[in-house]
Amino acid sequence: MLRLDKRPTPSKFWNYATPVTAVLLTMIAGGILFALLGKNPFEAIKLIFWDPLFSEQFASYSRPQLLVKAGPLILIAVGLSIGFRAGIWNIGAEGQYIIGALCAAGVALAFYPVESWLVFPLMILGGAFGGWLWAMIPAVLKTRFNTNEILVSLLLVYVAEKLLAAAATGFMRNPDGAGFPGSRNLSQYPAAANNEIFVNTGLHWGGVAAFIAVLFTYILLQRHLLGFHVQLAGQAPRAARFAGVAPARLVVLCLGLSGAFAGLAGMFEVAGPARQITIDFNAGYGFTAIIVAFLGRLHPVGIVLAGLLLALTYIGGELAQFMLNLPAAAIQVFQGMLLFFLLALDVLSNYRVRLARQPAKTDAKVELA
Amino acid sequence: MKPPLLSIKGLTKVYPGVVANSDVSFDIGEGEVHALLGENGAGKSTLVKAIYGLIVPNEGVMEWRGVPYAPGAPSEARATGVAMVFQHFSLFDAMDVAENVALGMDNPPPIRELAAKITDVSHNYGLPLDPSRMVGDLSAGERQRVEIIRCLLQNPQLLIMDEPTSVLTPQEVEILFRTLRQLRGEGKSILYISHKLEEIRSLCENATVLRHGKVVGRADPRQESARSLAEMMVGQSLHTPSRPAAQPGKLLLEVQDLSVTSPSAFGTSLRKVSLAVRAGEVLGIGGVAGNGQDELLGALSGELRTTPESIRVAGEPVGALGPNARRALGLLCAPEERLGHAAAPDMSLTENALLTGAYRENLVRSGFIGWSKARDFAEKIILRFDVRTPGAHVAARALSGGNLQKFVIGREIMQRPSVLVVNQPTWGVDASAAAAIRQALLDLAQAGAAVVVISQDLDELMEVADNFAALNGGQLSAPRPVNGLTMDQIGLMLGGAEGGETDAAA
């Protein structure tokens, strides 16, 4: 039998080692999963993690995709990480992402076909505002009525998806689209298009925004009193109140910030790679970003690395689907396993694993209760 | 000759980096009340945990009536006849007394039978307790009775009590002692852990003194003075806090009809609390925990808001202000709970220095943190208050209770408060650190601050306070000068609403 002893201070080694170990364990467990599906596990793992970047056949297409996918993941994840550090659990970034995209597209379509440099900045504001607004619903409900922000924000994702479907088939449908669902193609509206900044790099303005967001978050958490209060509230809520932190203000701030970041990600996506509002516009970035945030240890730099890795699994997953006929769900399971292993391994940074019958310092209360 | 009830021979317990017990030997006879004395960290807890089967020693043996005794788990210890009342209660507020007792037993009888037994035992031993009451509604003294009765139901031969009186009023202590003497009269043995020397002198016939894990002395406490016992414990002569008498200055803290609803379901709301403290004055507020101490501190610190006029600092109404606005006016506080309230356990001492010192110490410029200034401030506290730690980068939870307490009290004192409110400033702190903290509080008052000390330790309040008031059921008695106050009068002030039950038991 194994037993767990709480460490006096969390292990620094395991704090950094767990993400790497989790990735390795996911590869092993994923390989077994692929083998059970009758595929060659080594080939599948290579297709997911290696070929998108280095194979001559695929890399020219896949490499730029890395930044395309990593941009929104990182942008959403840094926003979420601020709230997660404060113990405020926004699980509904997917919904805020959708509403951000809808608002941004709405701004663009309202101006269509006016050519003005003002349109794009207004879309950015619209996207951020939309995400912020959608996140304010759980924030206000939590501060006023003490509802659980996890449930409210999650359920609002499904409301947002309904709104998206209504927009794509109804009020935002392309009037020149011969009745097909989907809005106008924003890439054909130069004032609103979010094109690649350098051709064939995959870097569009969303990537720039993600970079700025990472920098902003890093400074907020490391240098600013507000970031200190965020972390204090997450670690010791009573001490935070003693330090003068108003919990309600923090809820509004964290949810609002993460919502605005997710809304921005939606804006850059709809004006860029997605080109238009469609029924299936959202690709799960908002949920995957939760994995990115935790895999990156809620640290801005870690989130950049984790965002690139998860982007790779998206691209490699598509490749594996295409080349090996893997079901699409296999890749989702793969991403899910990653979070699972990560959270499970986190036990190691706070606890020491020992064999039983080697008793050590225990808390007397555990024994009695 | 009959072997002693429990004989401990050469017991040693080593934790990584620390020797908690080193070659400890002593005997407990049948029907003996044996005191285990020592400062915090002297190894008392480790020793009793070994006796109770919570840990296994590295070396040494124990014998129970001459037979080898090596409990691998508390259930084995209980089966042998050892029971333990812990310092911190393990009770569930939302369950009644009988259910709580059942939870701690190895083979609980049906609840109705158990309730009858509880009523029986509680009357036999003079500890009145209604088995159907919710534990959340009980006073600290009554909660302890739940724990004691849980032990007595198992008919133990040896009862271990860890700091049992730290939460009791003097009258409750008397009741407890009567029970313990009755148990001794029945031939049962008691291992009594405490740092309250007067109690030990009145109750115990043998004492073993531990220091740094070793036995440094054995004594008959009845033959020793409290001072000689204390010096045996500390290993040096003790410094008694002192200060010259001073004329009280102008009114700095004024609380008028303060009523606050407790945010917690099992908390105590404050009802029309009024007090006034002048510059240079120390007001001691006594009372058993759970009578509104946390709420009073919260209302003064700004964590709980009230009407502006109910609290005034130097005439300025502050009742509706938040903690930082009050700090700006010179009202500083140090809460009781060190880990999680006064300090964030996983954060470094530098970060914890920033926690309350951000504005008064100018550690923040337009929202941005000056980390090197914060570290300097933390290091200044560590230096001046003799906090034993490798450095300011260490996490708060890695410090011992006494050292962290010195840090959090020091952090507030270093910010030159005009009013300082502290709750349980020396709880769980060793004698020399406690003396240092009390001296620092007195020096602060001497320098012209108004100081409020909320404490359960009456000896401490008698030592530092000019005036004494008792908090009971959320109401504060009128303050009275400490000079000339007798223990009986204090007991009556503390008793308040609980007086009825105490009398019934007497």
C-alpha cells in the first residue's frame, strides 16, 4: 500500500517535472489506445508530434498552422490563468469566444462595405466587449446571488452556441449567399480582414495580441499589487480579505479579463482563419485552453509552451485522422488524458509518496475523524 | 514490587533533520497524575503520539504493567486502555453530541443506548452534557466535555490530556480538575500536558520536563515554584515583561455600541460592544474562544464593516472603511490564526511582509511592487524580532508557530501603529518568545500607542493589561482596572451567560 505525506513546502522539482511527465505518460497511454484501435502506435505518435513540424510532406502546410492554432489557445489560456490563480473558475471561455466573434462580426457587417481603417479597431473593441459581457453574467450572478461560476459559465457556452446557430442561419446570414447558412466572408472585406502579417508564417494579429496578453499577464502577476492580490485570494482567501482585497471586485475583474481575452480570440479567429460566422465556427479552443493553462502551470511563459504543444496535437491529430483513419474523438481523448495525468501527477508536488507501514508524522485529527 | 502502569524506556524518535525525542525515559504509576512539561517544540506531542500509537518510535521500548507495549495504531492503544483528549477538537459542528461521540468510537452502540450512557457518565463525573445538543451550539468548555466523555466511555486506564485548559474559564478549569481528581481517586492515571505551571502545581504529583527532545528534569511540582519549573523548562532565567507606569494620553480608539452579525453560521454576533483606549494604555479582553473574539478583530480590522460612527480612531469615524483605509489612519491588527489569516502559508516572508505593509511602508508605487523594498522590510522584521528562519524567501508555513507569530506581530509593530489590536498574541508560542512579544506590546504602548490584547490566557492579560474586560456571547463587560482585580472577580466577568451551567455543576 502507498501512503501520502504532505510536504512542508511544495516540491520545486515536481512543479516543473509534472508537465513533462504528463506529456510522456499521455504518449504512452495514447499509444496503447491507438494500438487497441489496431493502428501502429509509433506511427500515430510520430504523426501527431513530429510530422507536422519536420516531415517534408506535411510541414509546409502544417508549420504555419501551429501559430494559427496556438494564438487563440494562448490568448484564452493566459486570461483564464489569472482567474484560476485567484480560485475563480471560468469554464465558459468557449462561450465568451463565440460571443466575442459574434460581436466583432456584427461590427464588421454593420459597416460593410465601408472601407475605413477604423473598422478593424472597432471590431477588436467589439470582440473584447462581447466576451467581457458574456463573462459578466456569471460574475454578477456570483457576486449578487452567490451562484457557482463554474456551472453558470459552462452552461452559458450552450446558450452561446444556440446564438451562434441563430446568427449563422438567421440574422447574420449572407444576403448574397443564396440561402446557405453562414455570414459574409470577412476575408473578402479588406477593412475587416485579419490577414497573415508575414506570408506563410501563420502569424496574424491574434498572435500579436496573444504575445501582448502574455507580457501583460506576466507583469501583472510578478510586479503589480493587483496580481499579488489575485494570488493571495487564491491561496488564502481570509488573508486576502485581511490585506484589503474585496472578493466581489476580484471576481468581476478576473471573469471580465478572461472573458475579454476569449472574446478577442474569437474576434481574430472570425476575421482571420475562420473568415466568417458559421454554425460550427467554434472548434473547442475555449475548453482546450483550460488544459493549456494548467499544463503551463498557470505561468505566462509555461502557457506559451503549452499552447504550442496543444496546437501541435490539434494539427497532428487532424493529420492522424487523415492518414490513419483515427476517429476524431481519439484526439479529444488524447487531450483529455493530458489534463488527467497532469492533475493526478500534481499530487507529487504537494505530497511525498511512501510505502505504508513506515509511519511518519501524521495529523492526529486524521486518525480520529 | 508492582510494575508501573506505563514505563517508557529510552524512547527516541527522529524525523528527517530533527530529533524530536532523544532517549526519553519515565514511569507513570497507577492512580498518578503525571505532568509533561516543556516549551513548544520540546517533543511533548511526539512523545504522546508514540504512546497513543500515532507514530512508531525509532528506538526504545514501552511497557504496560510490565508487558511490552508497542501500539501500531490508536485503536490498539485504546484497546490496551489508553485514551487521549486532543488540544484541537475533532468534532463536527452540524452533528449532535451523541453522533460526535459515536464517530470517535471503534464499535459504537446504537445511538439511543449511547445517549443514555453519555448522560450517565457525564453526571457521574460532574460534566453535565445533553447528548442531543448540536455541537455547533456548544461553548469551548462543553466541546471539551464531549471529547472527555468520548474517552471515558471506553473506560481507559490512562488518560492523556494535551493542553486541556487553554480554552476554559477559571470556573470550568475547577470543574475539570474535580473530574480529574475523581478519576485519580478511582485509580486511573492521567498524563497531563500543559505549560500552565500553577495548574500543574495544584494537580500533579510528578512532572517530567522536556527540552529539545530530552528529559532535563524530574520534579514534584508541589515542591517547586512556578518560576523554578519555568526555568527548568526554558533552561535559562526568565525575563518578566515590565514597563514604568505612564499617564494615559488622549483617546485613540473609541468603539460605541458596535453590533456586527457574524458571517459564519456558528460564529457569535457582537452586541453593542463599547470600549475606549487611550494612548499608552493596554486594554486586555479576556474570554473563552468563540465568544466573539474573531468578530471583534474583524470589525476592528475592517474585514467586517459597520456604521461609520461605531468605531473611531483619534476621533475619525472608520466603521465603514476597509482594512487599508484604516491602516492609513494608524489602526493595525494581528489576527489569531497565523496561517491563512495573518499570513498566507505558501507565500514567502517577503510576500507576507507586503500583505499588510504595502502602503504604510511605501512598498508599492502606483500599483507596482518594489520587491527589494519588501524584502528589506521583511528582513528588518526578522532581525528586530529575532525570527528564526534561513531568510525572507522561506514560505510562511515552514516556520514554527512561535517564529511566525513573532513575524506577524513584528510586521504590525514595525509599521508604527497608533492603535494595535492583537488576538491571541502568544498562542502556541514558547515561553521566551511569548515574553518577547509581550515586552514588544508594552514598549509600543509606552511609546504612545493604544493597544488592545484579546486573549484567552488570563495570566498574560494580568501581565500586560492596564484594564480588563470580558467578552461573553458577543457582549463586552465594562472594563475594570487590572490592579486589585481578583481571579474570582475575573471568573465572574468571564462566566456571564455560562454562569448558570457552572453553578449547576458546582
